[in-house]
Amino acid sequence: MANIFPFRGWRYNPAQVSVQQAVTQPYDKIAPAMQDAYYAASPYNLVRIILGKATPNDHADDSVYTRAAAYFRDWRQQGVLQQEAEQSIYHYVQRFAVPGGKQEAERRGFIALGQLEDYAAEIVYRHEQTLAKPKADRLDLLRATRAHFGQIFMLYSDPEGAIDRVLQDSSGGRTPDIEVHDEYDVHHQVWKLSDPEMIDSVRRAMQDKKLIIADGHHRYETALNYRNERRKEDKHSGGQPTPYEMAMMTFVNMDLPGLTILPTHRVVHGLSGLSAETFREKARTYYSAEDVDPSMDALRAATILREAGRTGTALLAVMRDRVFLLDRTKSVDASIFKGLSLRQQALDVVQLHKILLEGVLGLSEESIRNQENIRYLRDGEEALRQVRNGQADIAFLMNPVSMKQVRDIAFANEVLPQKSTDFYPKLLSGLAIYALE
């Protein structure tokens, strides 16, 4: 069962700081230029805690982690952050334009605490691999601050939309407690909901749900590792969850419209002697590889991929002067997909990694995992630009993974390659904060 709980969250005090100037994108989506902009926006911007700037003189007693803990302590003492008087959950609505088109969408969910569960319990499911380095970084931050500043993005199934109706009935007609626009022009609204009966009804409705991590795999596994550390220290024997047995999560119904997954394109650089004809001949072992308009823009590329992808795998291989449409998959030696299920083998992103990156280009699985010759880009136009101006040797554009594919892979206890899904938009960090102490 999925156990959720209300909590007395810490929120920015609007009398002391503009929430618009204080919240951020998730830490792993903050590029250096964004980090600088957040630092300049406000002395209380959350980036100082979740992704502080290192200095050449950093040491164990003065580091990004110790400074983060000091900021969090000081901001609470100064009243910049204030704790809710009541146990609450938060209705969270995002309105946005889908990138690459004119379609407007709305995604609705709620922020609450979720009980941390080992994957073996088959309550929480992952769909992506994680890496050790990001988890070590987030664990050091959690140890120092003993708080969660962003939400893990969780999906649940509710075809009838019953939970969403309860949330909308409770927040309908009220002015949002938080309302901001982010740098991608996404409109975020948050309503604090404190009625005990309403919260209990949501908790009961969630008890039979299974959860899939959409975003936040590293932070979820970090929270599990921290929980295990604290259990050993405190000799916790189960029963009522202690604060470190829970993490802050946003729960979204995967059956509602508005759940948008974008593709993450691959750009490969640092290759030597790769000609268009050599690539094409090798690729033709596995795919039909037909020339298409080399001057296409990202919108045209997306249209070609969408049409070709209706009947199976479709990828665009972009080189400086030529573009190949790879589709109509031919028979493939089973050894290429060793250890992968038929569900996984059918995914464009798995075929891209195993057949093209590893097989045709000769990149090792380890080098791909360490991003030695590869960059991951959401923006198809930027991927095209990097190839055409010589920053990259080849780019692979693809269709997004579908929600059904994510669900089937996760519930089968299987995983996708890293950077396979890009749920859009991201959940802002700093809308609410969960302090363990």
C-alpha cells in the first residue's frame, strides 16, 4: 500500500522574499548560467542550498554542504522561512505550452509525504538506472541539512480521477497560496489544504496504489540510503514511520491528460574518421537508412519521426551534410540485446543505445554511462546546430517514450537507459520544504 501523510511544511515568507525570486528548477536541471541567475535573483534563493557554488578553499568544515545547512538554519531563525501551523497537503497545478507546438496543457497533482519503500516491496517502482556520484552528492546534502527541498515526482493510476476531483473541490474558487511563472513560462499554482477529513479521504484512496518514479530516482534512492543509516543509529524497529522514513513527493495521476513526456536526443562527439557513407552502410545492416532533407529544422524532424514511428522504430541520424531516416528494422542478432526483455528491445531508445551507439559507433556501455562522447539534449534545434557547426559528429533525434511503455517497463521491474524520459514541465523546488527535525 502507498502510505501518504500530511506535514507541517516550511514555506517562504512573502513578507520577506518574493517566492518568484526564491524557487528553482530541480538541482540537476540547473545549468551554470541558471545558477548565476538564481544567485543574482535573491540572497534567499534556494539554489544556495540545493546547488551552492564551490570555492577553491572548500574543506570539510566549510563546503557547499555546511553552507547549505547554515543557510537553512539562518533563514528559519530570521523568519524568511516559516512553518505551517497545520498538517497539510498541497494541490499543485501547472499550466504550460507543450514544447515544439502550440498545444496548451495542464498537469495536476498534490504534494505530500510518502513513505519510503524498498523496491522489493513492489509498491514503488523505478524505470531508470541511477549513478553513484549524484547519489553521494545528494546524500551529503541530506546529512547536512536534514531536509527535503524538492519533491520526488510520483505517478499513480486513477482512471476515474476520483482523487483529483477531491483536490479540485477543496481548492476551487480560492486564490492560490503560491503563484509563480518559471523561466520556461510554466504557470505554477499551489493551494494549501488542511481539512483533516479531506486529507483522510485522499490517504484512503491512495492506499491501494502502486507508484512509479517519474523524476527523482537519485533523490529517492538517496532518501532510502539515509533512512537505512538512521535506522542503524536509532535502532528503529518499524511501526509508525519516523521523519526519515518519509520523503516529500508530488503525486500525479498517470491517466489524466496533461502528462507530457519529451524525447531526449543524443549528440555524439569526439569520433575519428566517421564518414556519412561509412555510417550509412553499417546502419543498413539493421535498418532501412534513407536520405531525407539535410536542411530540415527541428519541427520538420519531429513530424517525420512521428509519421515514421506509427509502425515501429524511427530514428533520425543527423550528420553535417546528410540526414538518414532509420526505420523498418531488419532482423538483429539476439546477442546484441543480451539480458533485455522483448519489451525493452522494442524501445527506440534501447535500439539506439545497443545497435547504433554500441554496435555501429563502437562506444562502450561504460563510456556512454559516463557521458564521455555523448551529450543529452531536449532541444532538437540545438542538436541540429551542434552537428552543423562542427561541435558534434552525429546527432540522433527520436520520438518520446510513451507513458504505456514507461508503465509496462516499470511494473515488470525493468529499466530504461539513462536519460530516456523527460517529463515536462519539472516540479519547482522550494514550493514547500520538509524538515526532518
